Amino acid sequence: MKRLLRSRIAQSLLAWLVTFYVEMVTATLRWRFEGRALADAAILSGEGVIGLFWHGRIAHAMACRRIMRDKPRRVMISLSRDGEFIAMAAARLGIPTIRGSAGRQEGALAKGGAAAFRAAVKTIEGGGAVLVTPDGPRGPRETMQIGAVKLARAGRCPVFLMGLAARPALRFGGWDGARIPLPFSRACLVIDGPLRTPADADGAAMEATRADWQQRMTLAQAQAEARLARVDRR
């Protein structure tokens, strides 16, 4: 069964289903945004930006892609077969992909990482947005890897951390605890930033930045969840 699901035909079908579902959800979600003003200013500028969100919230991020307006954007997706249908769906939704992942340690790059890193920097230098799941492609869940910090240092651009939540949502038991919003759900996006990595940051400074961003992104995610829970209690 697993081999069948990874076939080209099955991947294409899954991508079509995801695209259809995301378009339907996008049209019906009721969004609440916090911390959006500075992000909007960066999106409207000619400067490149990086957006980070947890891997388990990919569906939420696709559903709120309209906040990017006309800014060129690309999303980093791993070269794994499991990421193939996600990449297909993202492209159909108007979000071209960069295939590859940054490594877990300073100086290390995962499969396809070097080419993906160069493509991401080129997108940023061209004034585009690069969207990254810094705990992907295999986790640990909601643990930021150093690759996103390295990319921000190389691109010398502002970084925005995103907490994304929706209620009700389908929950899955994979490593990332993926959640998929249901049609007509309430949704919340909490944005923290802009943040930057100093161009001369050494290994210790990079690790301090990584730890700080992880903490702040965890807080943004908790705030997004809490905003919706508060409405439920009313």
C-alpha cells in the first residue's frame, strides 16, 4: 500500500485532492490576524523576506497564502517521496517550490540542501519570500533546526515567525501532529517579527538566535491556539 501511495499517479491524485480541499477551505475560513502590520509592510516592499511556520501547520499556511499578495514566493519542500504530492499541490496553488532541506547542524546540509539553499538565497535577493518549516522534514516536532537561521544570515533579510491555528480541525498522529482546518472554521494567524540574523554571527550567536526563535515561535503558536480557545469559552 505504501508503495502504491508513492506512485506518480497516486501522488498526482493526492495533489489534486489537496488543491481542491485547500481552495474550498480558503474560501470559507474566518481569519483573525495579529501582528500583521509590519509583515504587510515587508510584503509590499521590494526586500526579500523569510516566513517560518511549523510543519504540522502546512495546510493552514496554504489557506492564508493570499496575505502574500503579489509578492513572488517559494516554499521549501523536502526531496522525499512523501513530500512530492505536497510540492505538486503547492505549485497548483500558486506557490512554486524549492526542493531540498537544510541540515540539522551548523555546516551540514541534508539531501539536496546545497542547491536548495542557493535557490532560496537567490529568491530572497530578488525580493521574494521564502517559506520554511524549520522543524521539517522529519522533526523533532516544533524544534527549530539551524538551517533557517543560516538562511536568514545569508539572505540578510527580515524573518517573520508564524503561529497558525484553526478550530475545528482534523488532527493526525504523524511525527508533526499535522492539523487540517475544516471548512467554515475559525482561524488565527499570530506573527512575530521582523527578526534578523547578524551577518557576522558566529556559531554561538547562531545557536542563541535559533533557541530564541524557537521559543518565540512556540509562543506565537500557543497564542494563536489560545485566541480561538478564548472565543470557544464565550
